[in-house]
Amino acid sequence: MMTERIVVLAAHDRETLGGVRAVPGLQAAEAAEAAGQLWLRGLPATGELPLAVRALPATAAYGLDAAGRLFPTGSLTPTAQLPALAWQPIRAFVPLELPTAALPAQAAPRYRVRLAPSARAEAGAALLTTLAAWHEYAETAPEIRLTSLRFAVAADQRVLLLGTPLPPISGQEHWLSEGLLLPAGLDFEAPLLSTLLAQQLNPAGDAVLLFAVDGSWERVLNVDLLPVTRSAVRLTADGFSE
């Protein structure tokens, strides 16, 4: 009777393990006696594997019995014994590195957060534009188009607008995932990272994290996102012109 499943990958595919960091119970190890191999365990013995695991570029997959014997998938005959490995939780084996976050240094190779084109079409939830464009629009827009929005202004006169419908002005549209604002048409290479990043970077839920196309990000506190009124926009623009 199988107790769990084992997946083997090539060492050069280590970064792909970043896509399964959020899958609970996984452990990974590098085989010293079989250079170039990475081993992954903690997968249920039966049932369909999580999508992120099925997407891994596995070179081999086995069932493991209580005696530590390895059975190739679909075979009733063991072909090897599970080697003695230094197993680590997956999050320790592939630590997370954020481009602009000062996380503790790790000796092990890191998984770098990257954004890639997404096949999904998500509704726009935010717009990053300029103060000049926002001020010009807000001066003449119908009041009903303003009251559903909130805005925050950065020192460099970038303006973040949240709400729907978004105004028809130039800028970078973003969609919302777990409190993370991602550029339209992009998603994490490992989508499960949304939940993990939200937990690590915004545990109190008191902010939104605004991501740029290059994967860098900045934190915008909810208290800094103000309700939109024409006078508030006008006063903000006048403050920057002084």
C-alpha cells in the first residue's frame, strides 16, 4: 500500500519549485549521490495532485510504500529504495526573494518573484496615472463618476485610483488579487504566490500592494486612499503647484 507520492526533478529546474511553495506539507531535498536531482515528497498517495505540482517539469514520479520502496507510477513492481536525504520544508528549500523587500538573507538559492503574461482577463480595479491627467479629468467629470473612487498621490505626482468604473484617462490599469494590485494582463509565474505574499507582506490587511511590470512593489496604506471629491482633487493639485 502506497503511503505518499514522490516527484523527481532536474537540479536546473529548482526555481520551478517556487510554484509549489504554498502547497501544504511538501518537503524537498537534493540527492548527493545522484548529482543533478531534486526530490519532492509529501504528496498524497491517491487522488489528483494540485495543479501547481502537475505543472512541474518532473523527470520521474513514484509511489512510496511503508518500507521505503519506490514504485514507478502505474507499476506494481518497486525499482529502488528511497535514498536517505536531508529533507527540508519546501519554503526553506526554496526561500522567497522579493525584488524590493528586505527579507532576511538566506544561504540557499532563492526563488525570485516574476510577472508573466496571463491567459485570464481580469476586471480592472485600479489605475496608476499622473496628477495632471487626473486633475484635468476630475474638473469636468460627472460627480457620479467620482464618488465611487478613492485616490492617493505620491511625491512624484503619480496617482493611484481605486474603484469602478475606472476613469477613461491614460495610465496603467491594474487588477486585484488577495489585496495585491497587478498590472493588467500579467500575473505571477506561480499564481499561488498571491496568497503567500498577502500573508507575508500585508498580514494586517491595512494596505494594498502595488506591483509594477518589473515585479517591484510598493505599499499603499488604506488610510491614505481618500474619497474623491472635486475639491479634494483641486486642493491636491494646487498643493503640488505651489
